[in-house]
Amino acid sequence: MRPRLSFITLGVDDLERAVAFYRDGLGWPTKGVIGTEFDHGAVCFFELQPGLTFALWPRASLAKDTGLPVSAASPTNVCLAHNVRARDEVAVLLTQAVAAGERSVPSLFLP
């Protein structure tokens, strides 16, 4: 499988404050927070380069998406996303990751 990192997601406690830091403090361009109309949907995206996006997402939303419990704030509250081109590649990628020792929550990701 060709390695393809497309998202770096940072789990944050205060989405608006984090957006202000990256947008206003560092000058990273963004369209701002989107998805507020959905439960656990509020997120902010920053395109770092073509094909690589940095996202800020509340830690509770990140925990819900992964099926893991919310933990104390930590520098490890980050998620890397490897997007695939077709649905059938998801199972192949998850099988490879589990064989390599990764924990998996397949029910959340399999078609």
C-alpha cells in the first residue's frame, strides 16, 4: 500500500481558542470552524500543502470518533489519517496495521 498521510488532527479543549492561535497568532489561513450544526461535528481545517490538512477538533469529538475514552489533556492528543482511494482498501490497511501491532476499532471504519 502506498503511504499517504492526508490529515493531522489535534484534539483540543477549546476549539475557538486553538483556532485563534493558529489563524491569528501564526497567520495560518482557514475558513474557520465548520460543522457546528452536527453533534461532535465542529472542526477547523488548515491546508498546509496540497494533500495535507491540519485539523483542530475537540478532544471529546476525537474520542467519540475513535471509540476511545476521553483522557486528560496531553501532547499525545493527535490523530494521523491515512486516506485510501477505495472502500475495499480500508480492510486491507486495517489488517496491515493490526498485524504490525496497532489497536483497531474496525466497526467504526469498515464499510
